[in-house]
Amino acid sequence: MRLFEREWSWESKPLRQPWHSLFLCMFGIALVAVSVYSYISTQRFLSAAVRATGVVSQVQKTSDTFYPRISFLDKEGHIHVFDSKLRSKPPTFSVGDRVTVLYTLGSPTDARIERFFELWFFTIVTGVIGLALNVAGVMVWVFRRHLFQQYEASPTWQSSGTAQKRARPSTLR
């Protein structure tokens, strides 16, 4: 129990320094920015995309996940093949399954399957993790401030003679 008290006491560096909460918030803001960029990119793709019908030609296996290889015919009559970026276990598709494919006329090799998670998975994951890190950073900041206020108000701190030694730097100058 003594180790826990020492580890989370005000004298320990984790509670004196706000770096933990600042780091969490900065990383969270970066992930939210990535999520917003991904959202804008996906919206641009959807606004320029053309639909085609594709067929699952193979189901590829990595070490422990599966992903479909899709073949489709573009508007000009050329056959294109692409691999889905989303992996799953067990496999989501079987060979011969028909899927709706979205592609841009300028680059048909950059095609995607028209499914919610295929289009929005990365955006949702980065956004949720980014928001969670921001909430955690704010909670760490509030917890730290609350603990400091309790520590300042404690009678042992005020009567121990260390109150003047530990005064805020602005009062020492």
C-alpha cells in the first residue's frame, strides 16, 4: 500500500506535470484530424465514383485473415482486378459472389466495394479513438487539478512547514 501512496502522491512527477494530459489531447487531436481528412477524402471519392458490378474471383488468405479479390468491367469494357482493403475472419465473401464496386473513371484500379465498413471503417476508428483520447486527457487534467487542490487544502501540508518551500514559483520571486 505504501508503494501506491508514494506513486500517486503529489510529490511524484506524474501528478505534478501536466504532460500526460497534454500528450493525450495532442495525440487525440491528431487522430481526429486524420479522421476528418479521411471523411473528406471518402466523400470526394463517393462524389466522383461510378458503380459497376464485380465478382469475387478469389478469396486470399493472409496469416490469419481473409480478403476478397474482385474483378469488374469498367464502362470502357476493360477488366480490372483489385483487392479489398478490409480483412476479416471468417471470410466475408465466397468465390462467385456479386458485389457493387465503386471506382473513379480516372483510376479504376483504386476501386472499393460499396459497403459501409469498407468505405467508413478507418474514418470511424480514428475518430472514435481520437475523441476517446481527448476525453481521457481532459479527465487526467481534471483529476490532477482536483488532487492538487486536495493536497493544498490538507492540514498536514499546511502545518508541516513545507508550504512555504512548495509555494508556487510566482510567489517565490
